[in-house]
Amino acid sequence: NNNIDLIGMNLVEERGGVVKTVEKRGRTKTTRPPRFGDNVTVKYKLESRRGTVLYDGLDNPDGEAIIFTLGCEHVFKAMDLTVGTMIPGEVATIVFKSHFANGLPLDFIHDCDREDGSDHGDDARLKCTIQLLKVERRGDVLDKSQRGDRVEKCLEIKRLSADLIKEGCVEHAIAAYEYCINLLQLDTDDGEKDIDLLVSTMYSNIAVCQRKRGDLHASYDAACHALDYCVDNVKALYHKAVCLQERGEYDAAINLCDMGLKAEPENKVLDKIRKRCVSKKSSEKNREATMYKKMFQ
């Protein structure tokens, strides 16, 4: 639930522009975020930073869901950006600067200006809680040139994200990888394995970042997503095995290590985690046997 800066990861001057906090996880298993052009159904609640409710379609029993096309400026900019990083069932709260409120009635922004004691809209903050209910996939197919442009852009962001991780900006790196995943959600032919592999790599990198943040559950989910796209992703097998080991599910972790070692027999990291799981499983059995023996002495 740490704050994720959705804009500052790419534009330093916009740090704090849209900050997202996940309140409730979505249905993560094999579920992907929406992409540009998808129709999404959401409910939301809009407040000033000090808590004045400007619109409530979330907690109000009479509140209605809205449907819009992602990336087509049908809603205010901050919502458009945020929904592109969510998955169905997720609830997230964003705090954003008012110049990311394009599309909202001006009186909303002016109310926030007065509350914050500011004469400038850019200094005001608004708060919005969003629930993503449904995603309807667009189904468009990009030509090879368009796909190539997106892949190149994502590869560049991937390189920049590695630098962010080195600098300790893990949350920014996660947001960058999620942005790339959203950009790569294409309806490709069966032969477009390169895009699936790249998306799988992005999820593997998210798994690494989430482990650095200490969020084992999110790391496990990301590793599962990576394997959804590429069952042969050895790094994803490793990260999922590490999570299972931390949860004490040693047999499942050993099976994943065996799958990885079958693809890469010389992988020392997988071999190490496998040996550790075997050792811990043996220790656990010995401990249980000792406790059982003491019960009947």
C-alpha cells in the first residue's frame, strides 16, 4: 500500500502530480490491466484534500458506475492515468494536483483552491477513490511498425527503470514497468512471442521490486503473471520459488526449481534455493518427528 508516484517516474518536474495508494487488491490471477482503447467501468468518490466530498458514486447507494474508453480523454486526466495501472476488483486512492483534473468542472477545482488557501490551481490537491469494476477489451491489432515503436519505447523505459532501482526508487520503477505492460497489451498473432516475452520480463522485474519492498504477496502475484505470459521464464520461476519458500511451501518451491533447472541445468541460483528448500523440509520433518516422539514418552 505504499504510495506510487505515477507521473514523477518519468518527469522529475511532475513528482507528486498523481500519487496512487492501493486500498484493495484486484483479482490478480491471469488478469491484466486495461490498455488504451479498452472500455472500462468504474465507480469513484472525489474529495478535496481536507475531506470535502465533491462527488460520491462509490459509497452512495444511489451512485452509478461510469463507462469510458481509456486514453480518449473521456474523464479527467488523473483518473485516466490511474485506471491504466489497475486490474478489475482493485480499489485505489489517488491524490493529485489540480492540473491533472482536466475534464472536471472548474468549480470543483476552485473549491479546493479556497480550502488550501491558494490562488493558483496547480497548488491545490484533490483526492479520488476509484474502484475498477470491469474491462472490455478493444481487440484492435497494430501493424508491425506500430508494435515495433512501442517495443522500443518499453525497452528504453526498462533501461531507465534499472537505474531507478539502483537509486532506491523502487516504487517509481514498479510504476514504469506497469506503464510498459499497459502499453504492450496488444492483440497479437500467435507468432508475436517477442511481446509476450517482454511483458513476462516486465512482470519478473516487478516481482524483484516487490521483494525489495518486502511485499511477498505482490512479488508472488507478479511472478505468476510473468509465467502466464511465458512458462519458460526462469527468473519468474525463481522469484515464485523464493516466495513459496518464505511461505513454507517447500515441495511447490522444489518443483519450480526443477522446472527451471531443466531449462538451465547450470543455474547456480536455482540450485541453491532448491538445496535450501530440501534442507528446510528435512529439518521440519525432523522437528515434527521429535515433537511426536515427546508426546508419547
